[in-house]
Amino acid sequence: MDFELSEEQRAFAQTAREFATAEFAPHAARWDVEGIFPKEAIAKAGELGFCGLYAPESIEGLALPRLDATLVFEEMAAVDPSTTAFITIHNMATWMLGTWGGPAVREQWGAELTSGRKLASYCLTEAGAGSDAGALKTRAELQGAEYLINGGKAFISGAGATDVLVLMARTGGGGAGGVSAFALPADAPGVSYGKKEHKMGWNSQPTRTINFDNVRVPATHLLGSEGEGFRIAMKGLDGGRINIATCSVGAAQGALDAARRYLHERQQFGKPLASFQALQFKLADMATELVAARQMVRLAASKLDAGHADASTYCAMAKRFATDVGFNVCNEALQLHGGYGYLSEFPLERLVRDTRVHQILEGTNEIMRVIVARKLLEGESDIR
Ligand SMILES: Cc1cc2nc3c(=O)[nH]c(=O)nc-3n(C[C@H](O)[C@H](O)[C@H](O)COP(=O)(O)OP(=O)(O)OC[C@H]3O[C@@H](n4cnc5c(N)ncnc54)[C@H](O)[C@@H]3O)c2cc1C
């Protein structure tokens, strides 16, 4: 067991840090305030391979282990969790398309997606099917060589600004076994978008509903086989949960670093804040919990890389733990900044707003507990 990163892994992280410092740091606050989706900066991330970090080489992805991908996402999220989180969703959808897409789909979109020239959305949630995603109602009916799609999705990240939709729709009976996955052009006739949602955070990426009204897609756009869609969606989310957890860890590291600096700079009662033991203890707890969260995420990533039987459970544990810790560390860092932490002049309030949603999406933290508890109570798991 080696807890040290290799030289190559440190180099990945360094490249990502330099990229985020140059391309995200000067603009992240403005993208948040003005609600700008920074497609050009995302395309620049794509030039470095960051839009297809673990996508297969058959679509020109880097095919990196998940653990290595977390190193890149963490550095970018320390500066801009919102934009980085979108990039992680794009990576997840691109990996699904590259892994289960047939030749037609991979040739049409693969390299465009891994390069970041085109972007993808992951479309599972519906207005009436959130935590119970297996109850989704959007239908895809095979008619000759095409599927006819009708229904609607809610809360879709990037919607209206992306090029490809990775869509879960019902081709069979009720429940998860009746769901299939598809890749389709985001501007196909019959696809329409709702208004851009007003959100607490994640303002550098749009969130919209999507409506499908008699949308026709070639049967070759099915990912995997009919009925396999929910399994594919959950496989995507195993990695997605590691990615979102990583975004929380990165944001928390950014917040912790800011707090450390501030405790030295700010003087009250004639002394730097760093001299007050109550604040030292708070900082120590923040760092301790953050290190534990990072190790948990890396453990889950390595389980996924190794194809461990309980990998999904570890991903759920890591997502629950790291997103709770990440939010709390950002919030404590804001508190350590006093009133200045509440002003948007400092990045703390943005980090708090951006990390809050990580406890909700890609499966809420309650649903993560459902997954973990179910596995533990089955009696066959080897979670330790
Ligand atoms: C900004 C944003 C971006 C998103 N992006 C995407 C995206 O790109 N693609 C996509 O498909 N979805 C996306 N989502 C949707 C997200 O995954 C869902 O919001 C989430 O899964 C929760 O579903 P819900 O909102 O319907 O909540 P509900 O399922 O209605 O849950 C409400 C509350 O009840 C709790 N609850 C529900 N069932 C149980 C249970 N069995 N036991 C205990 N507690 C339970 C939940 O934890 C939650 O606290 C996004 C959401 C947001 C806010």
C-alpha cells in the first residue's frame, strides 16, 4: 500500500493547477455573477485532455485511472467548483458514450467530446423521478430503424448549451429494467429547452428542463442494449460520485488555504487571528477532516479502478462523506473570515454556494446512505 502520489500523478496535478490558475482564477467570480458558461475555457481544458480523462482511447480519451482523474478535477475545483463540476459531468457522459456507444455514435461524437470541442449533458432526472430515477417516464419506442422519443427531463446541467444528450428513456415495462440509454443531438427536431433555472450556486453552468416531442433518433444511437440503460446510468454515476466528491475536496482545499492566509493577515485585539487557540483548533479540525475525505475519495476511486465488487458502495460512502466535509470546511472558512467572508470580494461565499448542491445531486446524501445501508444489511459485503 502506497499513499504517496507518483511523479507522473504529481505532474498531472501540477498541470491542472497551472491551468486553473491561468484560465479559471481570473474569471471565476465574474462567471458566477454574470452566469457565463465558459465554453472557451472548457475547450482549452479539452486541449489538455481534461474533457476525456477516463474516456476510452477508441474515442481519443486519455483512459486514465479514476484516481488520476481526481487529481486533475481537485486542482481545478479549488479555483472554480462550478465550472469543474460541469467538466466532470461532461467526462461522465463522454465515458458512457465511448464505452457503450456503437461505431456510428463513437465516430460521430467521440473525438469531438474528448477534445472539448463539443459538450455533453447527462439526462436522467425527471420532474417526477429524482431519487427514484428508475421510475422515469420518458419513452423511446422503436419504429423501424428509429426510436421515437417523448417525455421530459428536469435539472439537466449544461442543457441548452451542450451538443450531445446522453438520455435515459423507457423502452420496456416499469422499473429500472425497462430503461435504455441513448446518445442524441441536442438540437434534434422536437427537442426544446426550458428557461435557465435561477440557482443558489453553480452559476457558471446552465441548468434547464428538456422536452422531447416526437424526437426521432436512429436505432444505432442506442448505448449498449435495450433494458441496459439504468445499469449504464448507474455505472456512469459511480465515477460521477467520485468526481463530485472530488470537486468538494478541491473547493474545501481552496477555502482552507484562503483561511490559513487570512488568519495570519487579519489582526484583532492587537494580535493576528492565528494566535487565538479556538481558531487554531477550528483550522486543525478542518484540515483533518479534509484529509480524511480526500483519502476516502481516493480509496473509492481505486476500488472502481480495480473493479472491486463493492466499488459502488465505496463511491456512495465517499460521495456522502466528502461532500458533507467539503461543504462544512468551506462554511467554516467563511466563518473564519468574519464579515469579509460574506462579501463576494472574497471567494468563500461562492465556494459555500457552489458546494451546497454536491450534497443533493448525483444521488442525494440520503440516497447514498440508502445504498450503503442496503449493502451492509445484505450481509455479504466486505466493507471495511
Ligand atoms: C443544480 C443541479 C444540477 C443537476 N444536474 C443534473 C443532471 O445534469 N442530470 C440529471 O439527470 N440530474 C441532475 N440533477 C438532479 C439531481 O440529481 C436530483 O435533484 C437529485 O437526484 C434529487 O432528486 P429530487 O430533486 O427529485 O429530490 P427528491 O427525490 O424529491 O428528494 C427530496 C428529499 O427526500 C429525500 N429522499 C428521497 N427518497 C428518499 C429515501 N428513500 N430515503 C430517504 N430520503 C429520501 C432526498 O434525499 C431529499 O432530501 C441536478 C440537480 C441540481 C439541483
